[in-house]
Amino acid sequence: MSTTDDFIRNPPTDPEVAEQIISTIRDWVKRDVIPQATELELADAYPTEMVEQMKEFGLFGATVPVEYGGLGLDASTYARVIEEVSAGWMSLSGVVNSHLICATMIVRHGTDEQRHRWLPDLCSGARRGCFSLSEPDTGSDAAALKCRARLDGNEWHITGTKMWVTNGDHAQIVALLARSPEGISAFIIEKQSNVSTDTLSISRKIDKLGYRGLETVEMVYDNHVVPTGNVLGLEDGLGRGFHMALGALEIGRINIAARAVGVGRAAFEAALAYSRQREAFGKPIAKHQAIGFKLAEMATKLEASKLLTANAARKFDSGERSDLEAGMAKLFASEAAQEIALDAMRIHGGYGYTTEFPVERFYRDTPLMIIGEGTSEIQKMVIARRLLEEAEKTDPLP
């Protein structure tokens, strides 16, 4: 039996439990992540030990219901976790995000058998997940994808190229969208890590400005065979893959907004600390009006980002449609994070342009939030469309 459009939402996380989780993550980030982040990021080295620790914390099942082995966190607590992780090293939150988008699609749209088959291993981190929608020629126009799925007896044959697959190398479970005769459908691809076969290969690793330390790859499917039992939702799910993806991307956009808050916070705190210590013309530069004004603007943008992200998470937790709020949070927080990171670099002066201080990493990481899970321009389109929908409901034109 497959799910309906009624999404499964986790109950509110107990406030004391939430604070314990946040405190544990914050202490770990301060102790183990921040001291190593710059070295690993500059080397573009995969953070194996940190990922293993995230498995122990249960973060790979953060938003998955407890009955399948997850933590069952509500979106509000999850957003705070991602903020803390990203304040240490934003790339770590990417290890979790695409994994949980995959898991969320299974939770919401999988059959009971599919949930019990895949979710326990995803929650423990024994098997890693990723999400594969984008293609080389279909960035923002995701619905125009060309990857094809052809049914032959009891098997589907997948052919096409997928781009920008985060965790594509380390993942063993891929939530992939392809065009079937019924429309866009979602398939669960099961593979081995570092796979390279005649029908499924990682054609190249994509080097990036920031967001380093975890892989983003291009994957090629050449008549790759997938059992019919791996169609998400089975027959009820055929042709509904794009709908499934859009729903899961709501939590993905909350993740991106929370990442932006974390990076923005780290950049602001670094700028505030430096400006209190660095002296010019006989006093700390923080006491010069030019710097004071920058700090005031940075703090205000950061606070607004936090509130928008918290509001989107609350709306998601309520069970209501939250694409408007998630889009607003993602749009504002990502743009604000880049502005805050640039101002942090300017406050640091020449030192901010060097790898001696982490602000150059914050600056390189922030464009990912502006582009990932839908560009700022796409968010504006989503927001405008939703505003018009609501206006038509409350005040229809004659």
C-alpha cells in the first residue's frame, strides 16, 4: 500500500531533548570540527571521521520517524542542528541534506515494504542516500529532464546523464527521477560505493569554488536495470516523481536556509571578535562608526534570517503547505549570508583574504546556498506564484 498526498510529519520534539541534542552538536563542532575544517576543506579531503561521528549522533535519520530507526526530529529542531553544524563547516550539512531528501521521499511516498527495506539502513548510516534530479541541460527547468525509463517485463531500464549529484560517490541508495511513459517517475537505485559498471558509472567529479570536502559528481546510466519493486510507491507512484521531489525539497530548502544562518553566524562572530581586538587610530576598529554600522547591518540580517527559517520550519511542522515560507527563508538567508561573509572579509582587511582566517572559506561557501535547491531567481518565481494563488483565493478577480 502506497502513501497518499498526506505527508507524514513528526510530532513536536520534546524541548529538553532538543536542547540536549543542540548542546551535544555545538560542543562537538567546537571541539572536533572547527580545528580541522580549514585543513580538510582546502585539501578537498572527505571528512570520514566526522561522518562516522554524525552516524553515532543519529543525524542520518534526523527527520525519519522513530518506527523506522530515525530520531523523529521536527523540522524546527532539525534546522537548529543544521545551523550548528554549518557554523563549523557547511560541507558537513550537505552530507546529511541529500541523504535526508532521499529518505524523506521514501517516508512520504514509499510502500510499507519499501520503508522497512530501506529506511533502517539509511537511518543508521549503514547505507548512504543521495538525490538525483538535475541534468547537464536541465538546471532550473528540472521538469524538462531527459533521463529515460523503459519498462521491459519486470524490469526498468534507465538511460541518461545526471549532474550535480552530491554524495553520488559514497551513496548506495539513489532517489532518481526519470521520464517514464506515465510521466516523471521516481526510482530507487541500489548500488555499491565508488561504483563503475557497464551500465552505471561516475563519469567525473566536479571541482567547486567552495562546498569542498564532499563529492559532487556526474553519473551516467546506460540501460541500467532496476527492478519494478524499486519504483517509489510502485504503480501508484508512476508519473508522480516530480510531485514527490517538490515535497521533499521543502525540507531541503529549510536545510539550505539553516545552513546560511550557520555560515552567516560564524562570519558575523568572527568579524565581531576581530573588530574588538584589532586597533586602528588608537582604538578597536569596532568603535569606529564605519565598522560599527557594518556590524549592526550584519547582525540585523542574521536575526531576520533566523526568524524566517524558524517560521518556515514551524509551518512545515504544522502540516500545512510551506513552500512559500521555505522559499522566503531560503532566498533571504542565502543572500544575507553572502553579504555578511563579504562584510566579514572586509572587516578583516588583508587577513580576510588569506587562509589564516576562516572568513575566506565562509565567503566561498555562501554562493552554494544561493544556487542550491533552486536559485534565488527560482525562489522569487515560487514566492510570486504562491502570493498570486493566495490573493486569488481571498480576493478573486471578476
